[in-house]
Amino acid sequence: MSILRLGERLVRSGAITSEQLDLLAAEQKRSGQRLTQLVVELGFASPERVAETVAEMSGSPYMPLQQQSIEEGLAALVDEEVARKHQMVPVRRLENRLTVAVANPTNIIGVDQLRQSTGLDIEVVVSPEGHIADAQDQLYLLQDHRGQIEEQIDRAEQAMAEIGDTGVRELGAVIELVEGLIREGFRRRATDIHMEPEERLTRVRYRVDGVLLSGPSLPTALHTAVMARTKILAGLDIGESRLPQDGRIRLEIGRKKIDLRVSTIPTIRGENLVLRVLDKSNVVLGLDAIGMGEQDLENLRGLLSTQTGMILVTGPTGSGKTTTLYSALSSLDAVRNKVATLEDPVEYELPMIRQSQVNEKTGFGFSSGLRALLRQDPDIIFVGEMRDGETASIAVRAAMTGHLVMSTLHTTSALGTLPRLVQMGVPVELLTTSVRGLLAQRLVRVVCESCVREHRPDPAVVRRLGLEEAPPGLLSGQGCDACSGTGYRGRTGLYELVRMTPALAQAFGAGRSMGELAAIAAADGTRFLRQHGLELAAAGRTTLDEVLRATADAPSPDRSDDDATTDQTVTADGSDHA
Ligand SMILES: [Zn+2]
């Protein structure tokens, strides 16, 4: 399969433009990188789309691996080194038939080797490189790790008892334990690892899909040693335990590079430690992978393609705004347009997009930064957050003078952003002419596929959701090993997209109530957060409990309350962990 053929195929299927192909060819000459890699790195096409095209050309089936659990016990069949070298991973075995996912189906050497070493029939499927690497981690690093933590704790405790406190941080057993605790977090897909000293023990907890889950507990005798070892890894002062500190750990587990942000704070029981896992693979998913409905997705793409006016994304901290915005930014044609951002902080580097990190302390804040940015001849601007009236006013003016401006606000509903911006001092007439779309979102946990079963919901939950009876077809997870007993695995978004139609602009300009505005948006086809949630629950993707939890603060249009006009929930924490 020649590079040119793949490139042309991608152009023909509309995945990339011919202009992008020219640029790819030029870059490839200079860097010598493979096209499959380069096209993804530059953000021209999603890895899934590229792998699908490769699969089509090779005649092998395409298989995305993210949702797929890799069958256990296959690690013994394929040597890790061989698997990594040839970018392949065994997926499942049915009697004499072994299904193997590969990134490049034209590389037959690896498959031949495997056929010989296992004596099995090999069925080849094509998967994105990233999926294969993740599946390899799952298979070789994590499945084997189960149950090791308790042993590691025992070993460290024994070693401590023998040696005493002195020189304990150099102890192999403690080093292994700290790595083991991080590895366990990684195995559970934790976004944060907490180590909290209490009177009799140190509790380790993992945040998974937004919820804290209990991990192992450490004997108090180990607390100082574990702390010291972690601080060394993070480059912190191990002698200082009375003041908060923060640092970073870069760690390799197997061949997987992990980046952690470490922070400590003294408590009355000793130092508390939190490790935040900075995992880039979940930040930029591509607009079609964030769980948006077809109609909403089409409308959002339409808004992005007009390339003028303002699009606002709203939701509380941790609602997935960053993922949506980064996915939207990477869907833009950054070859033909200058796309620039002002962020606090820059969470992930996007290809071809000029990102700046604001720093209020040095005077490079959102408003002064935005003014400077507008002198940089941009087409599309993303402003991390509308924190003040000045920033909002400049952004609105930019949106009215031929720029596409995207930003975020902390409000509970899409329509709630309008009165908020008025409160911030933006005149109503400017809003109705500049704003094109308002998007509110939340995250709900997805029912675990491995332990799913029929579900009868709690009548109280049904009532609180404003339903007369539970919809049919509800599912929930019973709890299993794959989901750490929670019944959920992964998260998806609930979305509420409101387009600024002439009717809506007129009604807002005339000072109509939120209920009336919501009715106009509904007539334009807006599906509100809770409605989207109920649809997902009826499809068995999530549960009513999750929908209630995620939308408890969202004003519902059919309750016709005017919550949104008095919406005052501003979170001081501007960060939004995707
Ligand atoms: Zn499960």
C-alpha cells in the first residue's frame, strides 16, 4: 500500500482536503514520518478514520479496541516485545483461532512469527495505533498486576520493621509500593490518586469516572516513608511538611509514560497527598466521539463552519468542556485559518494551533491577552473563560468583526449564559447579534458492558426526574472486576445546544422570561440536558440515577422555572478537568 494511495483515498472519502495532502507530502519528505502518523499528529483526521481507511484498503475488518475488553490470559500467547515491535495485540481466542489487532496489515512478518510460535490460525483485524498501545498496556502491565498491592504493603511494612525509620526512603520495598499504588490507579483508570492520613491508617482512594473509590489502606508506620518517596519523585522538599507543595512526576510504567501533578497539604493528621493523572488520550476525542446526538452534531458543525460570531460552552467544573472545545478546535481547518487560544492553563498541545497561556500575575490576563491576540491577525479565537466584563466585551466585538470566537462560562444551562453576560455588562443588542450558539453539557457514567443487566429504578428517582413511570429497557451494571464493582465504566456527555435564531434573539431582546426562551429553543429542535439524559437511559447507556445526579442543577424547561435568570453559580476554580 503506497503512501500516495492512502493519502488519495483519504482525500476521496472526504477525510482530508487535497491541500492538506500536499502539506502532508511536503512534511513527510522533511520528517520521514509515516503518513498514518503524520495525518493524525497534524490533526487532519482522527486515528479511527485513518485506521478504517487502512482496513478498507487491506480487506481486513476494522476493529476499534477502546470499548472492547481484551480477553484475559492472552499475554502468555504473545511475547510483549514481539507485540510492541510489530504493533499488534491479541484480542480474543476461539479454539484454534486467535484474533490479532494490528496497526499495519501489510507488515506480515509479525503475523507470520505469531502463527509459527502459537500454532494457531491468525485472524487479522485493523485497529488504530493508539488503541493497540492502550490494549498492550492493559494486557501486559495491568492484568498481571491484580492483587499485588497487598503483598507490596506487607513487604514494605516488614522491611520498615527491620530497618526502622532511617534511610527508609531508599528502601526497595517502599519504592515498589509507591509505584504499585500509582500503577493500581492506572489500572483502574483513575484521574486522581488520594493518600489521606487518618488516626490509625492512611487511606488511599482513586477517583474513577468522577467518583472516589476506596483503594488499599496503608499502615500508619508507612505514611512518612511513602510520602518521602513520592516527594523525591516529584522533586519536592522532603524536609518540609508544614507547608503545601506542588510538583510533577514523570514516570514510565512498562513503556507507558505517565505524567502526574502532585500536591500536598498539611492536615491535623499529617500530610495529605493528591496525584492528578494528566492523561492526554482522553482530552482530544474528535467531535463525533464525544457522545453528541446526530442533530446536535450537525448543528454544531454548522455553527463552526460559519467562522464568525460567538459560540459559548457552559457547564460546571468537570463537565467535559475542555474535551468538547479541544475536539471542536481540532476539527477546524487550521491550514487555511489562523486559530489561536488564550488558556489558563494550556492542558494539551494541539497541532497547528497557536496556544498562549495567560498569567494574571504578570499582567498577561484574559482581557489584555485578547487585545494583543486581535493584533495577530487571527480567524478563530478560543478564550479559555469569560471571567470579567471587559474580556466579554472585547470578545463580543471580535465576534462582530469577522472572527469566530469560542469561550466558556460557568452557568447551569445554555440559555443561562445570556443573562449572565448582560450582568457582566454586555449590552443585549450586541449579544443577540454576536452569539450564534450556546452549548451546555454534563458528564454521566456509562453502564459497564461486562456486567449489564435489566434494572428497575427507585420510584423516588423516577418521581424526582418528573416522570410518571419508569421508561422500559432500563439497564444497570451489577458490579464486576472490570468496573471495580461500581457498575459503570467510562463517561459520556449530555448536551444541550441552543442556536440563536431570529425568533430567540427577538424574544431575548424584548426581555421575555427564561421559560418563554426555552419554549422557542425547543421549537427550534433543542433537546435539553435532562431530555438527552433520559434518552441515553432508555437506550441502556446510563442510569436514571446518573441522569438525576448530573442534571439536578439544570433548570428544566418543562418546569418553566426561571432559575437561569438568577443563576449565580460561579466556581472560583477555572480549571475543567476533562
Ligand atoms: Zn462491571
